[in-house]
Amino acid sequence: MTDATRRTPPSPAHGAPDRWRGAAGRRGLRRAALRRRAALRQGLRRTAPGQVLSRAAPVRGLHRAAVRLDSATPVDRDRAVDALRALAILGVVLGHWLVTALVADGNSLRAASPLQDMPWLSPISWVFQTLAVFFLAGGHVATRGYAAARSRGTSYGGWLSARLSRLFRPVAAVLGLWTVAVALLLLTGAEFVTVHTLVKLALSPLWFLLVFAALTAATPLLIRLHPLWPLVVVLHVDLLRFGFGAPAWLGWINLAAGWLVPYTLGAAWTRGELDHRRAGRVLLAGGAAATAGLVAWAGYPASMVGVPGAGISNLNPPTLAAVTFGLAQCGLALLLREPLRRAMRRPVAWAVVALVNLSAMTIFLWHQTALMATTATGLLLGRLPGLHTLPDGLGWVAARLAWLPVFALVLAGCWAAFRSFERGGGRRRSRVVRTHRPRRRTRAAGARHV
């Protein structure tokens, strides 16, 4: 398929030919969408992303499979959204693997971070703390999807149930395995501090799912909410906490308000308010300047992730600095949309992004388990550098980088074992490579297809 054939057809609201106007034209669009959907199902049966990696095919065969997957993708899909979501998930995974250490201390394991002894490594968190980008893409997809569901006549309950089942279906496998693991650890006499450390790391990703699910459920109320309002809430909460000595628990209001800022930016993206590159530049420059000022003059930590033993965490709960940093990230993401769209025209690049999106929750939920499984297995060989030793020098950093491929390999095993939970079992239509409703009907429902 050439670039010309992959271009999105013109919107009926922007100079479409007369044959697309009127009831007859809408019926023609619906019939065309049904034909594309039938062709897509046939193509996916031949080139499911999971099959692409599972086959022991030569490189040429993998490339042909990627080309077929690329051809099965609807021409009107905005692949930049999927690329941003994949980058956000992989950023979080790599960030956790780089700043999470399990130190062997006698018969127990305790959590540590290289940011404690090497605070000059804080810029690592600026690169890999990418949750704001995920909430930006999530808000865009949810608001667009809700508008499309309304245009099809789908009820709010049906739409929400479908979205939440995709989020929480893989959780059952994680909870089941760790329930058994905790029971075995306690029965074999493991130290309580070890069990607590492992469970906390394994289940920490669930807070993200709960917040994201709550925002998803509130999507109909957030479609028109301006991002400035939750930003003002975060500002006042921090002012009360750090300026007037209000109770620390007040900061947990920011757990919703802080992530509501990029989520509502995603809704603004759907409304078409962020299409101009100027919006990305303003967010990037303004967010970066505000974050630098807060760190330099207001006493906020430079690290955008929590550091054990630190008095203030920018992430738990989110602070104003974390939110302004997220604004800068969202601005950069918006500026990268066109380069990503061009990059995603390459079949192999698109196949990788599609696979990550199809397995996003499995990757996210199991990446800490992969780290801990590697650490526990390594104990059989003694205290290994970068795995069980204190993260207090560049030697540890070099050793940890060498362990990253091992973590990835173990995570791939977890993916192979538990990806069926994310798919729900059986043969399912892809959630990444799919056909959207015509743009005219979506715009009429208050969303803009991009």
C-alpha cells in the first residue's frame, strides 16, 4: 500500500463530494464501513500481532506479516495516538526497572533507589515518567470513543462496561498469582518485610488503573471541562499543604485533579483545540519554565518519581511540579504527532506499536513481577551486582543496564503466559487495528476524528 492510498479521505464537513451528502450518502458510508470491517477481520485472522512474534519465521516472513498487518489497518486511523500510548507504557516500564532496586539484606529484601545516593540521576525520571502522556492519549481516545458510541446508539453503561473490562480483565491473573505467592512465602517462613516489599511493588500499578477507570467513568462530564480548572485545584491544594501547613492527607485530592489535567487536555485534543502546533509549543515552554521555577525556588524535588526516605514526593500524591512537568510532556507529545504519523507509515514500526498497544495492560501489570522474578532467581547464585547490591554508584548503574535484556525476556514470558487474559480468550477483533465510524457522524456528536 502506498502513502497515497493510506491518506485519510476528506471529511464530509470539509469539501466532500455530493455523493456523501444526505441519507443515501450516509447509508453508502455505513455499507462501506461494513465492507472494510469484514476485510479487516479476514486480514487479522491471517496476521494477528501475537502470531507475528510466536512464529519462528525468517526476517523476510516477519516483514511480510508486518506489511499485511499494515494493509489491514484502516486508512483513517491516527497511528500517532497509538505510538504515544506505546511510548508512554514503555517509558514507565523502563523507568521502574532503572530506579527500583531490591537489596538483599541478610534474609530479607528491601526496596531502594539509586536516586537516594545519586540524586544527579534525577533527569532519568524526566525521560521515563511518562504517565501524563498516557492520560493525554487516554482522554483523547475515551472522549472520541464515547462520542462515536453515542452516534451508534450505544448506551453509556454498555460503552463503559466494554472499556473497563479491557482495563481490569488482566488484573485477575495478577491478583491470583500473587495471592498464591504470598501464601507460599508466608508458609515457608519468609521475612514479613520481604513479603511486604514484594507485594507493594507487584500491586503498585493498580493505583493507576483505579484513577484511570474513575476518569473514564466520568468522561461524559469531562468532555467540555477546561484543563485550567483541575490545574487551579492542584495549585490551591499545594498552597494549603506547603504554604499554610494544612494536613498532608489533603494532597490526595491531587491524585484525581493532577491526572485530570492531561486527561482533559486529551478531550481538548478531540474537540480540535490543540490541532495547531502553537498549542504544543505553549504547553512545552510554559510547563518546562514553571517546573524549573518550582524546583529552583519553591523547594519541589527535582525527581519526578518518588524517592524512598524523601520528605516530599512529586508523584505520591502528584504535586504542582509533577503536573506542570506533565504539561510540558503533553506539549512535546503534541509536537511529535506529525513525525510519529510519518514513522508509523513503515510497516515494521507500526507492527511493533500495534503489538504493544494490544498487550499494554499485560506489559504494565507484569513488568514489576518480571523484575522480582529475576531478582529472586538470581539469589540462588548469590548477591549479584545490579540486582541485589546497594544502588550507590556508577558500577551499579552499569550492571543494571546489563540486566535490562533479562528483565525484558522474563516479561516476554509473562506476556506469553497471560496475554490471553487481556484478550478475554477466544478470537477477538483487534482493539488497535479497527474501523472507525465516519467522521461526519462523530463530529455531530461533539468529537473530532483525527
